[in-house]
Amino acid sequence: MRPPTFDYARHFPESKRLHESQFGYYLDLWLAIKENELAYSSFRGIKSKAETHVRPRWGNEQADAIDHIELQDWIQKELAKHLSNKTIKEIVSIMRQTFRLYATRNKKAFDPTLGITIRLPDDEDPDPFSRSEIEKILTTPTKRVQELNLIQFALYDGLRISEAQALAWEDVLDV
């Protein structure tokens, strides 16, 4: 039988030291730093993920008490059920950066995000049009000749539609 351990939080719930060792305290510091470093729209996305996913689960936990297996379990059982891998990767990144900040004050701190890798699905292989499909597109009767010229140019030059639309014809003709 293990001897009882002293529960600092139970005996001193209003302690400043207790508050400053919570993960949420360092999350607030990290968010304040990011607010000054990032554009508003980027910061808003990060803050939303931090407040929606990270703080409710980890904000009141003592940072040194969060362990790798518990974190991995949270990712697999809660996040993976309703979030994409890209979003999960961003959430883990928020936690990793917060632990990095925590470690600057607590030199012996362990980062439980170490070894957690979220794989993004491979991009689909490109599926270019065949020669016969290109021929069919270019020979379909239309009154929209300029659009057809744009498509023909894009098909052979390899531009994305948005890139082709952004071109001025003088850019094309000067080549």
C-alpha cells in the first residue's frame, strides 16, 4: 500500500504558486506572445483551438502532471472522433509550444507531446485529362471563345485556374 501523498491543491487552493503551475497559466502566456507575433486572423484561429479544445481539458491541470499516455488517449478517444488530422496536429502544436514555454521556467520539465506524431493523409495523385478528354473540351462548340482560349492555355501551360485567371493577356503575349 502506497503512503498518502501531500495534495498541495487541496490544502492551498488559492495559492499563487498553484495557479502558476497550471497548464492554463502557461497557455495564457503563450497566447499573449502569439497575439503580438501573428496577424489577427491567424491568432484568432489558434486562440479558438486553444479555448475550444485545449483549455477545457488541460487548463486546470498541473503542467507537470500531464503525461504522454494521458495526452495520447485524449487525442485518440476524443479529438480523433470528430476532428481532421490537420486540426489535431495544430492542437498538439499549441500544446507542444506551451510546454516549451513552461520548460523555460521549469528546467526539469518533461514535454508529454514528445513522440506524438499526427500523420496527414497523402495528397491524391494528380489525375490529368487524357488527350481525348482535352480534345473533347477544346472542340465543344461555344460562343465563349475567350474562356476556351484561357482553358486551352491553362491546359498546356499547367497553371491552376486561379493563376490563369490572374494573368493579364499582355503577360502571355510578351513571352
